[in-house]
Amino acid sequence: MAPAAASSRLLFLCLAVAATAGVLQARAQPDSNGFISIDCGLPGTASYVNDGTKLAYVPDAGFTDAGTNQDISAEYMSPTLSRRYHNVRSFPDGVRNCYTLRSIVAGLKYLLRATFKYGNYDGLGRPPIFDLYIGVNFWTMVNVTDADSAIILEAIVLVPDDFVQVCLVNTGSGTPFISGLDLRLLKSTLYPQANATQGLVLLGRMNFGPTNSTAIIRYPDDPHDRVWIPWVNTAAWNSVSTTLRVEDIADDDMFELPTKVLQTAITPRNASANIEFSWDPDPQPKDPTPGYVANMHFSELELLPGSAARQFYVNLNGKPWYPKPYKPMYLISDTIYNSNPGRGFPHYNISINATANSTLPPIINAVEVFSVIPTTNVGTDSQDVSAIMAIKAKYGVKKNWMGDPCVPKTLAWEGLTCSYSISSPPRITSLNLSFSGLNGDISSSFASLKAVQYIYGDNPNLCSNGNSCQTTKTKSKLAIYIAVPVVLVVVIVSVAVLLLCFCRRKKQGPTSNSVKPQNETPVSHAPPAGGSSYPESSLQLENRRFAYKELEMITDNFQRVLGRGGFGYVYDGFLEDGTQVAVKLRSDSSNQGVKEFLAEAQTLTKIHHKNLVSMIGYCKDGDYMALVYEYMSEGSLQEHISGNGRNTGFLSWRQRLRIAMESAQGLEYLHKGCNPPLIHRDVKAANILLNAKLEAKIADFGLTKAYRENDTHMSNTLVGTLGYVDPEYAHSAALFQKHPSHNVTPPLPIFNIGKSCNSAVQPTTKSDVYSFGVVLLELVTGRPAILRDPEPTSIIQWARQRLARGNIEGVADPRMPGDHDVNSVWKAADVALKCTAQASAQRPTMTEVVAQLQECLELEEARRRRRQRPVLRLQRVRS
Ligand SMILES: *[C@@H]1O[C@H](CO)[C@@H](O)[C@H](O)[C@H]1NC(C)=O
Ligand SMILES: *[C@@H]1O[C@H](CO)[C@@H](O)[C@H](O)[C@H]1NC(C)=O
Ligand SMILES: *[C@@H]1O[C@H](CO)[C@@H](O)[C@H](O)[C@H]1NC(C)=O
Ligand SMILES: *[C@@H]1O[C@H](CO)[C@@H](O)[C@H](O)[C@H]1NC(C)=O
Ligand SMILES: *[C@@H]1O[C@H](CO)[C@@H](O)[C@H](O)[C@H]1NC(C)=O
Ligand SMILES: *[C@@H]1O[C@H](CO)[C@@H](O)[C@H](O)[C@H]1NC(C)=O
Ligand SMILES: *[C@@H]1O[C@H](CO)[C@@H](O)[C@H](O)[C@H]1NC(C)=O
Ligand SMILES: *[C@@H]1O[C@H](CO)[C@@H](O)[C@H](O)[C@H]1NC(C)=O
């Protein structure tokens, strides 16, 4: 962790990035949305802009080097036909032909869309049938049944590499062709059913009851450019619509539906009937009974009077699909989906019926149905693929070098030998140069073929560095030959990188940061009065008490929802004097009980610190309970880290450090300033709120407890949030228990886990330190506490592995704007790892954490001062 080591690592990373960029810059790249839109078979190099979406469509020459351009026949050309269908690329040669989409981000989710209109382009009048693959995994069969219709196929997959291939495979039923190919970046949190081993193939994506029954909704209304098809059936359904904004307000919106789709819905025309629709399975050659997942999107669009209720069941083939009655929320979208695919039914009949209590018929806004495909086939080692693709490009090898080099074995590239093992991806072990007819200087890419033991060949034109022509026999000799060009490249590139960094810094010089330096000395407060006892029964609150009626006025009838938690909803409100407040109203269905509510209210009346959210008042009016807090306009830290915040910009390193520091001070106060110490027990990014000045305050004291040593009365309920819970306090196995054994995942993941254990468990202040360490890792990496892809992994494990390899740049959040001091990031990551030590005794106290973070902040401030020096000189020159 010496500064020198850190900076040389950084430089090396810069080099790797610069070198890759050099190879790829000639290629078409995703645009700023992460989109690639290809018009297959479009001749020339000019792209054009699509009228409807205003997206640019590029010709396909940069994405494939096989096949030929063809125009569809004149009889299928109509003035209104989308330009994309005017021509196709067909692949008369070779079994497998592929498009390669590069410069994408490995491990993210992408939507791939391929379109096909035959239009009798070959004059044979015989529409073909062929197979489509995503890399080495089967996507779907393309059965082109007529010349005129356009087939649109879509898949959502997690892409393991920084490129993805779409391959057309000739199955002996005609020549494969394609009209268009789209790639759309999705967030990895979207479509939870798509993961490393399972992809989704779209069957239908329907928008119920649109006001214009012919208008498709896609980009820009849908920022992910999904295509929403109108579904209107006036005989069976009435349309309902609103012009108000409809949105999902959950922290982890998994579907990000466009408002325009949510603004319309249907109800049954006969108010006592059900909503019914169905689909039939679409058998595939490789999967005769595909499994299906459905995402049904709901929102209440009518403001219902108190006496009215809309509640319904969702049934599949007459049996409950979602196990509970469901009540859509006004202008808030929510989704019911199944995680485990339903399989083996001859029909899938969905019926949505009102419950006996419901005064209104059921409603639905949109539905998506997908079949699932396994994506378990593993392609050749990705470094080998990049290297061999670079060799192929450099030497212009045509042959059958298409798709994955080694997989499937039957289509492995000629001239290559591969090794296959069960536990790891196939590797390229030899390359027959004389077969491939390679000539010219030795590409440095050969060096990247790490598993190559032999390069065969006796090729008089093959040179290293343009002067010595040699036959290369073994790996060790090869290494000598390629050493020279590689070193040269390194030197040249590093000079370029230094120049680049220098220029950028100069340009950035005079940026003035609006975050004004503040006095860090903690405000001193009296420890909570009494200290030793927190009576459970007699509640003595000093704060203002509100009547429910007053809350209705303050929140304008609970109009604007700020968020929701285990407790219920949090509403926006204004006091009489105009002070903006947040009102947390306990809902009846809340899994946070009356006891927790009172506990939080009581804790909050006793603690006061600038880094703890303060309570303005409370309401206990009959069954109604609410807490009124100071308003935190910037929402939760979790929103900022995930990029789902109200303001989309990402936090700089300095802002992150300040937030870490302030949260740590809040916790230190709980642990040190209170007697007995208070343990928060649910420290997480979602419970750290930010005000307009981005000052951090810890919130949600519903689980907070006083800590007394050897306390036998301590609750034996395990509480906390998955991903943040101290392992010493929790048996992690118990936490990973599944929800009740029905097939359907609840629409909202339940994070607060209350699980009774046999043995009494006793959290300590060190449990909070552990959770804080997780938050600190989130700040450093910009990743959630539990990484979902490729499989659920704790952020601790993820970061530990990378940091052990000295890879700070691979850990630090790439979305952090501006420069940062690498040592400061290292140090913060180190503090986080210490906080998350398995054994609580090895973890620092919050006081030690505060001191360490102070040092991180000083390192970063020193860098800023260094950076600002030229600016000062400039100012002197002016005056
Ligand atoms: C292709 O579609 C046609 C018409 O739906 C059907 O008759 C035929 O069986 C399908 N071919 C295959 C191989 O599934
Ligand atoms: C409905 O949408 C179609 C297709 O976008 C458009 O041509 C038509 O003008 C729209 N009709 C109305 C009434 O807006
Ligand atoms: C409306 O639906 C109910 C229940 O399915 C049925 O009994 C009734 O006949 C329907 N009314 C009309 C007018 O179709
Ligand atoms: C689904 O609906 C179809 C037609 O409406 C009907 O023939 C079939 O029996 C239904 N299947 C089930 C399992 O309910
Ligand atoms: C609606 O569906 C539920 C769950 O399948 C069922 O129990 C109930 O009887 C149905 N109600 C009506 C009125 O069809
Ligand atoms: C229907 O109302 C009754 C009485 O108010 C209540 O006990 C029952 O739980 C309600 N059922 C549902 C499904 O909400
Ligand atoms: C390499 O390719 C050449 C030309 O096709 C062939 O004669 C030779 O046997 C190959 N060598 C190996 C080891 O496969
Ligand atoms: C992907 O999801 C399927 C279905 O839920 C599950 O069986 C599989 O284990 C998941 N794979 C990963 C890597 O999480």
C-alpha cells in the first residue's frame, strides 16, 4: 500500500485501457445511451436517423465480415415500410455466421433485438428456418413463415464479456438472413429473472388500454427502448387513463416502467367479470416445454373515495398465482412476477378476479411474458478470444473463423487446437500458422494467448518487429520475439497517457467546488437523560404531539410519497410555518410493530446530534401512529450510490468521504455519547439520509437498543438487513432462508428479517461497526451490499478478493466524477475491511474509524490543494 506501488498500479491500468481502446477505436461503439442500432445489409458507411425514435441506425459492415447485402424484392417494398426492412444481409456460406458487438461492459444486462423480414430477397419464394444463438447459447429458432411479415425477436441476457456475439446457424432449411440488430443497455438490477445462468426470451410485452390503440411506445418514452405493443379489446375491456405521473418509488425499481405505459390500464367491461388473457407455449427444438416468467405491472389510476376498495387475486389456470389479495396503489407502480419459471402447461390462462370485499373490478396496466433459456454454456476464455479476434482482424483471416473459437467443438475454428475442461472455460492451446497463412510482423496479441504451447508453421513472411524473420517453435522463444514490440508499445503509450493526464489536469484547474469547508468539531450534547432505563410502557415524549387531522393537513392528505420502508410510507409535508417535514405513517400491514414504533419515538426524543436525523414530533391518535422528522431533501445514500437518486449525478470521492465521516460521527455519538451505549442495529445505506447540503444523518431507530453487558433480557430476535448483519451475531445460514415456499416472489423484497433463534443473540457496538464497514465499501465501490450478478455475493468478499490482488482501480467506483487521491481510496477501503473483520474483537471502534476517515479526508484535501496551485499562480499573474 505504499504510494509508489499504488501509482504504478494506476499507470498500468491506464495502459491496459489505452491499449484496448487503440484496438477498438475503428469499430462502431455503443452510443451515450449504451445503444447499438444496426441496419443489417445497409450498403455503404453512412448511418441514418430513424424518424420515430431519432436513434441513428448504422450499417453492419463494422460488425461482421461475412455474408452479402441484398435488397428485398420490389413487390414487398411499400412507401410506409420502415427503412430497416429495405435490405437484408444473407449468409449463404458457412454453418455459423456472427455479428460481434464490442466495447460493452462485462457483467451487465443487455436487451438484444433481432428483426427479420424476408421480402423474397433471393427470388426463391422460400422463407427459411434457422437457429439464432447469443454467443455459445441457443437463443431461439427463427421460423420465417411468410415473405411479408416482420419477425421481431428479443432476449434479455447478462453478458459475461466485454463483447457479445449474435450468431445465425444454418440448420439445412434455407439460407439465414437478418434485417436489423439492436443492443440496449439495461441496469443489472433490472429483470431479476435474468441472471448469469438464465436468459429471457420475449413472448409479448403489452401495454393495456392505450388512448391511441395503434401507437407503439418505445424510445424516448422508454429510456431502455423496450417496445410496448398496445392491447385494446373493446368488447371485453374498458380503458382507464390518467395524465398524472405514475412511477415506482421503490429504491430498487426492478422494471423501470415508462410513465406513459403506466398511465393507461384496463378494467373488465362487465364490472362483475374477471380480466382474462392467455398464451400458448412456443416449443423449441432444444426445449419442447419452455418455462415461462411473467411480469404484471399494476397501478391504481383513480383516486378512490374512502368507501371504495379495489382488491383482487391473480390466478394462473384457475389456481392462485400470487398467493395474497392484491391492492394497487394510487399512481405508484408495482409488479408481481414469478422467479421460478412455470413449465409444462398446455395453456397459460391468467384470470384476475376481484375479492369479495372489493367494490371495484380488477385493473392491470401492462404485462410482459418471457420464456427462459439456459445460458450455462461457457465460451472460450475471454482473453484468448480477444487475442485471437485481434489476430484474425490484423491478418484478415476469413476461413471459418466465426463465433466462438472453441465452442461448440463441431464448429471450432480451423487451425486451432483447444483444451476443454469441466471446471474452467476452454483455452486455445495451439495455432497452426502455416494453415492460417498468416504473414507480416508478429502481432503482440500472440502474447495474450496464455495457454498456447505451440505455434506451428514455417512461414517466410512472418516477422518480428519487421527485421528478423524466424520460425517460432515454443512458447519461451516466442516470448523473446514479442518482447521488443510489446515494450515499445508500453513506452509510447505511457508517454501518451502522461500527456493526457497532464492536459486534463490543467484544463480542470479552476473548477470551484461548491461544498464549503465546514467545521468538523462535533456539536457537544448532553447524554440522554436518565440513561439507564427506557421504559417500554409509559411513553414520555417531549416533542410536539400531532393529531391525525393535523397530519392530513400537513401532508395535504398524504399526497406525495417520499419513500417506503418496513414501517409504511413516508410522506412529504409542510408545517404551518412552512418548514418542510417528512411524515412516517405506520401502516396496518407493517411488519414493524407498535413496540418498535414507540422505541424509535423514545430513542429520538433522547438523542440529539447533527448527524442523527431529528424528530420534530409524533402522532399517536387512536390506531394512527406517525413520526414527523426533519426533511432530508437529497434522499438516502443508497439512492445516490445506485444512481437512482432524485438528482442523477454521482457523488465525488470527497463528498463520499464527508458522508462516511459524518455517518461515523453519528454512530460514535450513539456508542460513546450515550449511557448506556445505544446500538442502532440496522446501519445501512438506505438508513443514511442526506440534506440539501449533502450532510449525512443516520435515520430509522426502530431497532435501536441500549447495550448492557451480560443482559439476559436482550431480545433473542435476530434483526438487521441482509448483507449488513454482523456474522458473529447472526448465523448467516439462517439469514439466507427462502421466503414461504410458493412460486411467487413477493413484489417487494423483504429485507428486514425478524427471525427467532434458539440461542440468545447479543449484538454489540461492534455489530454497528461491521454494518458501517459495508456502507463504507458501498461508498468506495458504488456497488450494493449484495452483488446479484453473476450470483449473490457479499460486497465484502468481492472487494477482499480484488484488493488482495492490489487492484484498487478495479474496486473503486468508476462513476466517481473528477480525480481522487488513490491513497485516500486505498485507506478508506482498508478501514472498511478492518470494520468487516469476522471477529468483532479485531474491528476498530467508531472513534478509531472517525480518526482514520479524518486521515483519508486530509489526503484527499492535500491532493486538491496540489491541484489548485496553478490556479493561484494564474490569479497572481492577472492582478
Ligand atoms: C414453422 O411455422 C409453421 C407455421 O406456423 C409451422 O407449420 C411449422 O411446423 C414450423 N416449423 C417448425 C420447424 O417448427
Ligand atoms: C395514433 O398513432 C399512430 C401511430 O403512431 C399515428 O399515426 C396516429 O396519428 C395516432 N392517432 C392519434 C389520434 O393520435
Ligand atoms: C357479467 O359477468 C357476470 C359474472 O361473470 C355474469 O354472471 C353476467 O351475466 C355478466 N353480465 C353481462 C351483461 O354479460
Ligand atoms: C384456458 O383457456 C382455454 C380457452 O379459453 C380453454 O380451452 C382451456 O381449457 C383453459 N385451460 C385451463 C387450464 O384452464
Ligand atoms: C377468485 O380467485 C380466488 C383465488 O383463486 C378464489 O379463491 C376465489 O373464489 C375467486 N373468486 C371469484 C369470485 O371468482
Ligand atoms: C374482507 O373484509 C373482512 C371484514 O372486514 C375482513 O375480515 C377480511 O380480512 C377481508 N378480506 C380481505 C381479503 O381483505
Ligand atoms: C498445419 O497446417 C498445415 C497446412 O494445412 C498442415 O499441413 C499441417 O499438418 C498442420 N499442422 C498441424 C500440427 O496440425
Ligand atoms: C438464475 O435463476 C434461476 C431461476 O430462479 C436459478 O435457478 C439459478 O440458480 C439462478 N442462477 C444464478 C447464477 O443465480
